[in-house]
Amino acid sequence: MPELPEVEIVRQSLNKKIKGEVIKKVLVKNRNLRFKIPHNFEQKIKNKKIKKVDRFSKHLIIIFEDNSCCLVHLGMSGTIHLISKIEKSTLTNTSFYHSPQLPKKHNHIEIKFNKFNLIYNDPRRFGYLLIFNHKNDLKKKFDNFGPEPFYSTFNADYISNYFKNKKKNIKNFLIDQKFVSGIGNIYASEILFLCKIVPGKKAKNLTFNDCKKLSYFSKLVLNKAIKKGGSSIRDFKNTFGNLGSFQKNFNVYQRENLKCLKLSCKGIIKKKIISNRSSFFCNICQK
DNA sequence: AAGAGGCCCTGATAGC
DNA sequence: TGCTATCAGGGCCTCT
């Protein structure tokens, strides 16, 4: 669920808090993530000073003063928590993304700073952390990634060229990081709704105007989501603090069998499984 | 090469 | 109450 907007929200708040801070101690409680945390992880980042927190696509990039860096991917369920040492009793100084307080289970890593501790939690272990000796080494890692929706290169020309002879459906391309970086399952449905394109449509059958709309609405949806602090789905019943609100702006996601929100459209939102992933769309205004 | 599908993993929820 | 089945989905992998 952390797609580009959620990761950007984490980046912004994290950057504010840990920029300039020095890592005093690192404790790894569980090394099992998508990639096993190597045993020299602790030693590699200890005593390093944080220069800034960057982001590419759904990746956080913690850059140190010596230009080495730590790449963090939250996967499906990764969350980052900052626990103030002064307010230790409450354990809830600041939480990022969708967890209001420090969970009891699945706290994989604890990084101690002077005034607070940073916790990486990940129940489903689809996330990972990787150390790079120099930030320039990241270029290789991101070699196969397409542009972010915000890049000027993600335009109608690029899209229509890419889609020539492509038989796969448009929905699958929107979540394919080789084509465009940062869009996940939720925003893909929302973008296609605004474009009035059905998710199952073959990419090669899109018009140039469709490609223009894809470029435009991808930027629009992600920008709006960032402005709203991202989307907090799942446990937003009992959460507080830095939660996002974009889930309130969903037009189609998780709205199966409800009325289409487009004025004057009498359509019903349908759910269709495409490549094992749910897609939501209006049965009338999306063609 | 492109595309389809499997798999990793745990927690929430539905149904009996 | 407690069991099982299903779903959530990012990304990597294999197979055709």
C-alpha cells in the first residue's frame, strides 16, 4: 500500500526529524525481510551522520554525510516509527504512515539517535533495506525503472511509443515499474477512472489522446494524494496523528457495487481481478 | 521478447 | 468458540 505518495509523506517527515542526526547504536532484532539484513549492517551505518532523506519511486534513500546511503523499501506493510526518548512512556511521539503507535510484534530494526529511536516494523516482510557505499551506485539499481509520473519524460509521446504492439492491458502497465515508477494498485484504478479508460483495455488500442490523459491524470492524482498526506486504508478507524486522508477522495477503489461518483453518470463501480490484483472501474463512463 | 502466473508473508475478516 | 478459507498487494522469479 505504500505507493509513491505515501513514501513521499514518510520521506518529508523523516527528513525533518533525522537530518543532521548521528546514528549512535543499531539493533537488528529480526534479519528476515525480502532480502536478509547482512551481519555487517549495524557496523556499516553506526556513527554516520544523516545528510538528508531522498526518494525515488517507492524507495526511501537515507543519504549519509560521506555519501554512502541506505535504501529502504516498505514493501506492503513496512512502517517507520520515531520514538522520543523523553516521552518513552507513551511510545507515540511520532509515527509515520498508517500506524499510530509502536506495534508489539515485527519490529525488525531499532536505530538509536541522541533524542529518539527509529523503529522499522514490517509484519509481512516484503520490505527491505540495502546499504550502498556511494549514492551513485543507486543508478545501477534503478536502471530498469521507468520515469516517475512527475518527470517531463512521462509524456504522451513516451507512452504511445511504449504501447506500440503491446498486447497487455493498460492496468498492468500502470503498476509495472519498468514503464512508470511509483504507481501501485490503488492509484492505478483511480487514474484510469479519471481517464475514462477501462483497466482491461489493451495498451496498443489506446489513442494518442488517451496517452495524454494518462500522463496528465497520473501527475494529478499523485500530486493530490501527496497534498492530502497520502492514503490511510486498513486501520484508519483507530488511528490518529500523521494519517493521510486521500482515501476519502477515492472514486473507485474499494467502492464495489456503489454508484459512480461522476455527475450525471448512472454507472455502478465494478471489481475485476486482473492478473491476481483487484481493479475497480465504472461500468458506464470508462470505455 | 513479451506476457502469464506463482510465490513470498502475516493479519483481518468472513463463513461455518 | 475456534477452525478454515480468502483477500490484501509490491516485486521478483520462472515458464512458455
